[in-house]
Amino acid sequence: MRRKTWLCSFTSLARVVDKDHRMCFVCKVAKSLDCFSKNQRKKDENAKCMDCIGKLPALLAAKNKAMEDLEERICVNCNIVKKKENFGIKERKKKKASVCMSCKEDTKVKIREQQRMKREEAAKEHAEVIKIAVKENAEKEASAIQKMKDAYEQYITKLEASGGSIEKEMTKQTDLLYIVTSISTRGNAFGPCLHGIYTTCQKAQEAARKTFEKLSESYRDGDFVSQENRVAKCDMTNFLIPGVEGAFRPLFEVLDKHGQDCTAIAISAARLGNDIQQRISFVEDTSSAWIKAGYNVLSEDSSAGSTNNDSNSKIHAIFSLTYFENWDEDVDLLGIYKDREAAMNRARVYAKDFIEIDEEQIDNSYEYISRVTNGLLFVEDGGSVSIETATLDEEHGGVDGKEIELSITDINSVWQDPEVKWY
């Protein structure tokens, strides 16, 4: 025990000397505390005096200079002794493990080549996936259009047998109005957007084609043109059956460009003043329901006779959207009205029954919504309701900023990425 105490005492004297002195760790000279900074005094036996600390940068520089001045060194990569000019400045300062510039460049070339091969392999795999998708979509498109064409031709046969003509039916006004809407992941018109409310099926047909041409990259003069990035497409506007109440997606395209790039046009037919909940089929293909309705359109007397709607009339459309955690449902049309109060009442009833907004909250917001012409009326965690006002037979088209973006998406700023495809 005595020997251990003596050794510790000796070590302490070797470094600390006494309470007013310290032994410098670098120069091994006992100096007064004034020669040490406050931080160094705390280090006891590892303390360095200010003189030595001041010399350290010069010592390190000299050491680095000595390493740089070595005329030759061995590259640890290729194991060849080379002149210093073959090594970068940083590599020359290393005591060991220096890598020559030639080996560094070879490594970079190998990495770039590996990355290029990975990109090419990924591109090949993606191209194969797209090729399969294009083929599958082309088959689905041909099948769907053929079914639509068969229904249309059967409708024409029945129409002509009864003494009617398609030209007359397409331009005929009834209490059924046609609403043209869109979604597009291209440009500012992300959607969903309202492009117009029309009195005849022919006007809606023309508006749908015109709007789609503005939004699409591969639809010109009423037909699709060649587009190498296109994965899927559809144009059923030649087979529209007037007098069918419901929603239909006659035009869409999907491009493989910077992720999925899609545009879709929907035509909805609804009776003026009726409370409905009609799914606008941007995402889901509803051509089968339209075809079924088309077979029965004459036998059910679905048109309620002729009526005259003033082309300058203001029409109020009520829309709703249901939110989910990771995706959005398609948009619902709740009704179209000439009377604004009737439209507002429909919105209030829907908000209470389906979005579960309490009556007190609805009553409190009455003063606000009474001033809204186009905008969000009600919103809750589960969904939203909006009113959009358009002039009958007036175009609100395309990428010129004239379209009416449905306010049901205002709460989320934009719609979550809708995936348009054949189902």
C-alpha cells in the first residue's frame, strides 16, 4: 500500500509540481499557471502551455509539408510506387493509405458505369411493364368501344323504326341537362373542373371534345394522334346516346411521363331540380351502366318531353367529395338547380345526413354560405360540399384558366393523385 501511494505521489509531482505550477505535456518544462490557459489548467498532466499550443499549427504544417515533399510514395490501391505528381494534394498529406489520381479516376469510371447499367436495366424493366400495359389497355379499349357501338347501333335501329333520327335527338332540349367536367394531372387544371352545363347532348359532345383537345397531349381534331408515351386512351364520343340520365367517361388518356400523367372528361346528364347523388366517373369506368341504360332509353320514355331552357340562365350545381386516409373517391353530383335557395337546401340536407355536420353548425354558417356563388359550403373530416354556378350553354374551357375548379378540393388544396385506367 505504501509503494502504490508513493508512485501516485511521484506522478502527481511530475505533472502538477505544486499548486502554482504545471508540467507542460509537450515541452516537459515546469511552468507557472500563468503560462497555461484556463482550459489547459483543468487537464492536469495533459496540460499544454501557451507557447507550445502556439507552435502546434506550424509543427503540423511542417509535418504536412514534409509529407508533401516526399518525391515518391506507394499507392495502396494499385501497389505501385509513383511520383508525388501522381497524387492529389489531400492524398500527399496522408502518412499512409494514399491513392493515386489514376486509381481514383478508375473508381469513378466504374461507379458511373454501374449506375448507367442499373438505369438501363430499370428502363428495360419499365419499358416491358409499359408494353404489357399498352397491350392490355388496347384490348380493353377495343372491347369497351365495341360494346358501346353495339348499344348505339341498336339504339339507332329502334329510333329509326319509330320514325326518329339521331340528329334530331342530339339537338333536342328536354329537362335533362348535360354537365361536362374533367380531371387532369397536367398544368394548372389539376381538377376536378367544371367546363360547362349544356341544354343538348350535341353541345355537350362538342364541348367535351374541345376541352379534351386543350388538356390532352395526343388528341387533335377529334381523334388520337401517335404518342410514344401513351399507355391507355379512350374516345367514345361518337356513340353518345342522348336522353340517358347518369354519368359517363367518354374521353381519357394516360401517359407514362414523369410518373402517371392522366386526363379524363366526364359527361353527366341530370334532370333540372332533382335531388340526386350521381357518381361522376373520372376514375372508375361506368360505360357498362351507360350501355345498359342506352338499350332501354326508348322503351322507358326517359326524356320528359321538350322544354325550352334559356341559354343565358344561371345554373347552380352542387358537388360533394368523400375523403379517405390514402385516396379520394370520385366526385358526386348532388343536383342542378335554377333556384339558388333550392340548391342551398340540397347542400344543407346532404351535409347533415351524410357528412354528419350538426344542425347548429349549419345554421351558424347560413349567413356565410348565403353569399357564396362558387365555393366551399361545408367541410368535415369525412368530406365536403360546394356550389358552382355556370351560365347555361357557356363554355368554361381548358388551360386558359376559364374552367371552374370544383371547390370541394379547397380543403386539401389539390386532389390526391387519381389513377385513371380501365377496370
